[in-house]
Amino acid sequence: MNRDKRRTAGRNPHGASGRLRLVFLLLLSLPISANPAAAGSLPGGFVVHDAPKPVPAFGFTDGGGEALSLADFAGKVILFNIWATWCTPCRREMPTLDRLQARLGGRDFEVVALSIDRAGIGPVDKFFGDVGITRLARYIDVSGKVVREIGVPGLPTTLLIDGNGREVGRLVGPAEWDSPEMIDFIQSRIAKEAGR
């Protein structure tokens, strides 16, 4: 057998273009999902992990000074937002988090917006009053330990946490949390959690 015949023995006679056509036809035959989360296009740059990740244990306090941890929210899907009053993008997105809590908050879901203001709850109270935040509870970590514990690269950073306290995904940077796409995405995660 000469050299050219050995190179082509056992290969597809249609070559690479035939294989590409076959892949294209297979892709066309796949069902298209109307759910952006299922289709892989997530709103606002949200990154969902292949498998939920454990979240390190850390503590924080509520507006009244009561010590809390994520375990206090077990069974709920949590949108855990780390922010500060001095962070301009955080301040802009806070009203959208308040509206999201008003829309979806309840037995199965809660927005936990954790301030890392070192000056304490006073600046948070003032900000909530100035901006008209009425649905979000006040949470604070003056130590800043949460930033180190969960690896916050910048503010705001938001984690989606399942009912077992595991990180499902995260978004670094601000978002419009009450947009139709984000509400659909979060509702799909709540429904998935309810069906577990």
C-alpha cells in the first residue's frame, strides 16, 4: 500500500466538512429551552457552579445586635449580598434587592444583604432611611471576616445559596435584581430547591 493510501485508509470519505455538517445537523435537532438558566445563558453574568460548594462557617449580626449565621436560614434559598454604604455600585443596586425581597421573599426565599461597614449599623440605618429600603432586614459584619472566609474579590458580591447552605453560584459586581430575567432565574432555582 503506498503512502497516500495508508493516510486515508479508514477515514470518512467526506472529510472534515462532512463531520462538521453532521455536528451541525445534530445541534439543530436539540430542543431549545425558553428558560435562560437551563439554556446556559444566565442573567447579568451570574456564574452557576457544576455542583454546589460548601460555604465556610462565619458569623454576623442583625440590626439589633443578635448573632447569626447562615445556618439560621436553613431550608431557604438565600441571595446573600455583600455590600457597604461607601460602595457606589452597591448603593445603586440596593433598591433592586429590596424590590426582589418584596416580590419573592417568604418561606422559601430571602435576600440577606450583609453590610461590611466597620462603623457599625448606624450608617446602614441611615442609608436604608435615605433610600427607602423597607423590605430588607439589616445585617452587618464589622469584622470583615466574611470577605476573607468566602473569597470576595470586590463589592458587591452576591452568592446564591441553597437550602442546605451550599453555594450554587455567584455574581461579582452589581445587578438589576428585580429585572424579569433575574426574577425568572431565581424563581427557577427556588422551584428546583422545592422539588429536591
